[in-house]
Amino acid sequence: MAKILVIHGPNLNLLGTREVDIYGKVTIEDINNSLREKAKGKGVDIEIMQSNHEGEIVDTIGKAKDNKINAILMNPAAYTHTSVAIRDAVAACGIPTVEVHLSNIYSREEFRHTSLIAPVAKGQVSGFGKTSYLLGFEAAIELAKK
């Protein structure tokens, strides 16, 4: 059975109350429940984590091969634009990764227009709210099966 790791980056635990004009009222649990339902329907296993700590995210990616992960779905949040460490972990692990964002990072502040993760990810989905995760998860499932 294919196994997909979902990583939520910093401050995503505040979804539903954080900047609702940008991120909406969807909570991280809403997203996780939808992903679990989709995983069950597609016959894939899913592991989900959220962390506000860069090192914890790097460690999780570094252990992904040992944990039999076949694909990663990740919203690196603010680390998208700042974390060479997460970028390097994705490149080093050799596991296909899909980057997702709730908002369209290219229509926001200029500093958000650069993703350090995108060059080492298989693809990116942004701007569709919770649906970004669901679309990205579909892609991760296809990558996990290769």
C-alpha cells in the first residue's frame, strides 16, 4: 500500500482563526479529515504532522524513507521562502514531493513570490484553499504509485 506523508508548516495550526480574509475559516482538522477520507477511498496510507519548528520538519523528511513513505505532500508555509534546510532535505530524501499553499503566493507580497522548495518538488498547487491540498494529494497518490 502506498504511504503519503503530509507536512503542515508553521502557524497552520491556527487555521480557521488566522487571517481569515486570506486563509478562510477552514481548520487544519478540516483539511486533515478530508485528506484521510480521500486516502481511505483511494486505498493509500497517510501520515500527517504539523510543526512550527524547522528542525522537526527536516528530521521528519530525513526519516521518511525509513518510514516507507512513497510521496510527500507539504505546505511549508513561511518556510517556503526562507528554509534552505527544508529544501535540502526534500532534495536529499529522493521522495517525490508536492508543494501546496492555500493562498496564491504569487498574488501576495513580493517576498512570497519565491519558493525555495519548488525547484526540488515535482510540482506545486496554490491559491485554491483546502482544494489545493486535495489536488496536491491526488498528484502525490500518482507519484507514490510509480
